[in-house]
Amino acid sequence: MDQTKTPYFQALLDYVDAGVLPFHTPGHVQGNGMDASFREFVGDNVCAIDLTPMPGLDDLLQPTEAVREAQELAALAYGADRTFFLINGSTSGNQCMMMTAVNPGDKIAVPRNSHKSMLGGLVMSGAHPIYMQPEVDEELHMDHCVTPATVARTIEEHPDLVAVYVVTPTYYGVAADIAEIVRIAHDAGKLVLVDEAWGPHFHFHPELPLSATAAGADLVINSTHKMLSAFSQCAMLHQKGDRVRIDRLQTVIKMFLSTSPNLPMVASLDVARKQMATEGERMLSETLALARRARERINRIEGLYSFGEELKGRPGVFDVDPTKLVVTVRGLGYTGYEVSELLRRRYNIQVELADLFNVVALFTIGTTPQASERFVDALEEISKDERPVDMFAPSGILEQRLNRGSFRLPKTPPMRMLPREAFLADTEFVPFRKSKGRICAETIAPYPPGIPVVAPGEEITEQIIKYLHLELKAGVRIQGPYDDELRVVRVVRE
């Protein structure tokens, strides 16, 4: 197959060039009925290809023409047997994988540091999660990946597992030994589902971690909008091997995807694949060189640290993605939230993620040398600030709590109900500070990175209450609960 072709994008262009008189959705009719100011900003061409599935433009849910060819090209590029375009992000991909692989009551092994969309898949499927503890890095204050040993032990303790779900890479760019995990799980007759949302570029450069499709995983999701050039919400779901029921997978995808997909988004997936298949290694080489130079400069700044290859070999760190610059700022006396705010307000720079210790900047194929220089220059200037209050000084509240252990990442709480049971149960609101011992009925996840601290069906512990209160004071945003300020929390009624 010719990877220089973009069959779906070309189908949209052919429709526009044909001058078809439209009496169909969307209602703006190729921009004619659109607000003038919005149309002027987004441009006539985008409006012209904002169409709806029809003869010649194929159907994303039942592709037979251009979409089918575009997906086949993507599967070939990623080393998959089948690839499906998603326009609801990797969130829908997680849900599709879960609904395809497991039935109500089936056991599935999942890492505790999974994205909250995984919990949505558990609620919808009714599966029974067996949580695997990822390796915790107390120095950097982050979870890494689950190890092959953890996966093997989980399978041994729960031989009735149906599937193993793995997150690699993490939001911080740490990758698991996915080849060994796949081998262990397949030898035991288990399906392997991989949330590789942050690794859509792995398959296209030899210096990057091994991709999950190359490792032989059964189902893999990639957020092609995160690190590649597709529009936001665009993702791909790859299938490989003969362990997954294809009829079930296709039925689930039809159930979860919109019948009115945004066609410019679908076209952007087609073009992003072509770009990677034909120019990916060259473009990623430039990105890697840029990230390498920035990391070297950052590590020469007193009070800052950006990990790289030296992290390999730590528990849960098999490989690292150099394109994610994790800058640990604790040495400056700032929290990551504060540095993120300074970068935005003072230098008009927005990072991808901030937590208590770190900020994370993504270096992608769209990052320019000028942008990289501005980012590092800004960090250098911040490092020279006369910090009025050192958040991590021995007398500081954060340092005191860190020393007492009350700000360590909380342990996985006891699961007292299945996620689906708790989500659908009769519930009530109680003050969060008085919720110790109650069964949570909603997801509570600091965002980013969107990893749940407590999930539906789990017991709220004193450690979780203290941890989340301190995170809120430090400036984190909470996603998932009804009350995002955590004054009250929804729990199962007693």
C-alpha cells in the first residue's frame, strides 16, 4: 500500500471540488450559515469539508471505501492487523477495549495509576478489577509502571483473570517492559490491553521505546492528537493477533462512536498517519535533538532537574520517552503548580502538566527551536528569583508533611464493591472531611494527570482525605466528583 496517499482527505477534497449542492447536515452548509466572525477565523476550507457521511465520503462506523482504505494504511504503518479511527479520544478507546475484552464479573488486572477513563470502562462493562500496584518513586513523587514481576504475580494469584490492562508510557514518559509483560500474559492465556495514549510516536523512531503493537499486544490505543499532528480528540485503536473477537470489537465501536463524526478530524487522522509513515523518523529525530539540548541546559540550572536515560533501571522504569521534559522544581522552593503559573503569567508559556514537584513540557514534531529556547530561558530566570517563601524549607508545612509521610502518594484503598455496583447504588452526599470509612460512589482524580486517588466502590481512608486536602491547598484541580472543591463527596448510602 502507498503510504503517501491520504484516501479519506482526498475524498473530502473531491466532494468539495465537485461543487455538490448540499441539502444535508451540518446546518451551516459548508459555512454559508455560520456566524461570520467564526467563519473568518477558522477559514472557508475547514467549513467546506465539515460534512456528514454520505456516498463517496464513506461511513466511519461501516467503512467500505475511503475510510476503510485509510484505516488499512494506518494498520500497516503501526504494525497492526486492524486499526480503527476514533473521534472521541482515547477515552472512548479505553471503554471500547474494556467492553470488547470482558463481561460482567470477569476479572481484569489493571494498574492503579490508570486514567479515569479506564474506570468508565469498568463501570460500563461490569468487570471486576484486580488492581496492580505500580512502582512508586518517592524522590520524584510519581508512580512509574507495573513490572513484569507484578503482572506475573497477579496472574498467579488470580488464575481466572481474563485480561491484563497496562499503561505505558505514563504521563511522565516512563515506559514499561511491554514485550515481557505481553509474553507473560499470553503464555498464561490472557488478553493484553494497552493504554499507549502517550506513545503514538513510538513506532516511528528506533530511539523511542518499543511500541505496544510491535510487542504483540492484542488491543492498543494511541492518542494521535497528543504527540502527533491530528486534531484534538483524535485517536486510534489497534488490534493484533487472533485472541480478540473481531465481531464483538466492531459492534462495540459502533456503539460508542458518534453516527455524526467530525469529518475534518477523521481526515486529520489520515494525514497524521501519512506524515509519520513517510517523514516520521526524520521529524522525530529533530524533535529528539531539540529535547536533548533543552534537557542538558535545564540540568545545568541550579535547583532544577530533568530526568533522562539515567532513570532506566529504577523499579518500574524500563525505558523513557525523551520527548517529555519532566522538570523537577522542588530545589527552587516552588511547587510545580507555582512554576506553571509563573510560566503562564510572566512568560506566556503553558506547560502540559504541573504537580507538587514537577512541570511537564511536551516536545513534539510541532515544537520549534525558538520555543525551546524561550522555555529554558524562562526557567533560568525563575531560578534566579528571590523566593520569599520556600515551600519546601524545613519549617514549611509541605516539608513537614512530607517528612511525616502524610503527603506520600496514598496506598490503594480497600475495594468493598465493584465499580459498577457502587456507581449505580443508592447514594448520598457527606462532608469529605468526615467521609473516612465510607464507600466512594464517584471518581476523584487530580487533573492532570487524571489518575484516580479513589474510585467507585473503594473505601475512603484517612490518608486519602489528608492527601487530597493538601493537594487542593497546593493548587491542584480535581476531576470526577460532583463537587470539584471536595466540600462533599458522593458515597453509597448505609
